[in-house]
Amino acid sequence: MLPDGFLYVPEVTSKKSGAKKVKSFQIAFLGDESKLCRSYCEQAAKLLNESPYCSSAVLNFKKVEKEYAFAPDRSELVKNNLSVQSVASTLRWFMFGPVADKWLSDGKEYDIRLVGKNLRKASLETIENLYIPVENSAVRLSSLGKIQLKDSNGKIYRKDGRRCAYITVEIMNLSTDEAMSSIKKSLKSLEFEKGYGYLFSNEVEEFADNYKLIFKMLIISIIGIFMLLTFLTENIKKSMLIISIIPVSLVFPLAIKFIISVPLELGDIVGMIVLSGISVNNAIYIMESEKNLVIFKVREKIKSIFVTSLTTIVGSIPLYFMATDSFSKSLAFFMIFGILDSLFSTVLLFPGVASSKNSPGHKEPNHAR
């Protein structure tokens, strides 16, 4: 029922799921001809709309319209002592009228033109019968060339000095990195002529690189913490025991993200890095106690553990509820639920793991009181 078009019905759950679950990408298809770039956009939209993760794929250009173009006969122009520029100026004068004055409104300049009453909606026959003035006479326009119906070029877009056409794609329930991979997988079957291809926006490309870099930084930070603890304690097993609290501290916030089907954001990964340094503090407090039994170590340090954990959580709550960007909200989310996880893991799980490191026949030496 919709010729040369399509009907777009938004996802029913899009409003309930929140803006964080929808990723929007603008993809540019580059080449030498705008027409072919638009054709690749149309093919890409068809492929992407078949993806289960694609909410919509919208072309950022209108369908090419038809236009009348005047093709002058140069021999006739020379015979009548006319140039292409003079004929074009005369036609512009007839169709749009000369500029009589300028009008300024809201900082914008507008032309006030004098134009004939019916020429704005003139028929093709009327235009063909317009007379172009020449020296001491006038020549009918149709005798100077032909008016042909052809496809217009439309608005020409450029990227990196080349012609291009844009498409906007919305992907749901995937992280930025996963969404890019999904789009590339969908477009893998698209065959390009030599010199043609597609590009994501520079911000998205840089974001993907930063995403991978921060994941590497998370691994490096955990390794750095382990090396530092090993250097200070001179005990590899003790260092392994302390940093074991890091992955445990990530379980609760990651489980929440999984249950509510919210993909990881850049702020989440930064939160993991910050949490990896904070979560080990509780374990360090316990291991630094001079008490012999782990249960007594926990009892001695429980107040400090609760105070430092709760102050961090309370400090992160305003950021979580008042932040307007997803990065800050994701960072605060991991700080709140990661510290909670670290707190309960340190008090409930860590003592059992720490005490089990001693073999049944092993007895720790008594320290001087």
C-alpha cells in the first residue's frame, strides 16, 4: 500500500528498555558516483533489516527526483552571438526574477525578487516558448537547444574528499563493540566495486579502539596489583589470595547487567578498573592483622572495612541518580554494586578461603603479643 516507500513501526519495548539499550550508528558509503553510493546504501539497509538486532535502518537521502535540463545547441548559440552563461542568466531572470532588494530577519538575509505572476508554475510548453533577447531581436528558447527530462543529482555529500551517501542504523541489546561486529557481519555479503566501501563515523571507530584499550588496561591493572603485592609480601600464594577478591567483586554487578539484558558500556569497564584497586583493600586489611585466626582478623578489621566500603557507596549514589550521561551512570553502577559485592565477599567468603589455605596438619607459629 506504500509505493516506493516502507512503513516503520518502532519497537514496543524501546521506551521501557531505556535509551542505553539502543545504539545508533551513521555509516557512510563512499565512492566516485553518488548514484552508486546510494544504491549500496539501499542494499545495506535491506541486509541490516534482516538482522534480529537491527531496530531500524534509515536512508539519509531522498529518492532521486526528475528534473528538466536545458541542453544548448552550441552552433545555434554562436549563430545568435549568445553564450551558455547569457542564456542561463536570462532563464534565471525569467524564472526567479531580479533581486530588487535585501531583507534581514533573525540574522538571515533574504532576497526580494520581481517575478512574473505565472512563471513560477509555468508549463514545459510555456518555457520552451520563452524568447531570449539577442541584438535587435529575440530568439525562442526551443530553437537554441532541447529541454530533456533526466535524473537529478540531488544533494551531494562528501566525506574525506569523496562522494558518499549515509545510512543511520539502530542496534538493540548489544554493546557498541558487539553492535559494530553485527553490522559488519550483515554487510559482509555486500559486494563493492573497486574504489567503493563504507566507513563508520570517526567517533565510533575511536570508541571501539578505546574499548579494546581499556579492556587491556583492566588486565594490566590486575597484573600490576599482583606484582606489587608479591613485592611487598614476598608471598605469591598470599598475593593470589588477595587479588582473588577482584573477580568475585565483579560477579554481582555483571549478573545484574545480564539479568536485565543491558550490554556493557565504556563506563562499566572503567568502573571495573577502579573497582579492581578498591576491592583488594578489604582483603589487605584482613591479611595485615596480627591475629592468628582469620575469624579474629575479620573481627578486628570489620569496622574499618564497613566504614570505607559504605563511604565509597554513599559517595557514588548521587552520581548514579543525577548523572545525565551513560558513562557516569555506568561507572557509578559498578562502584555501588561492586563495592557491595566486595564487602559481602570479604566478610563471608574470604575468611573461609583464607583459613583453608592451611593444611590440616599445619600449625601457624604464635606471634609475640
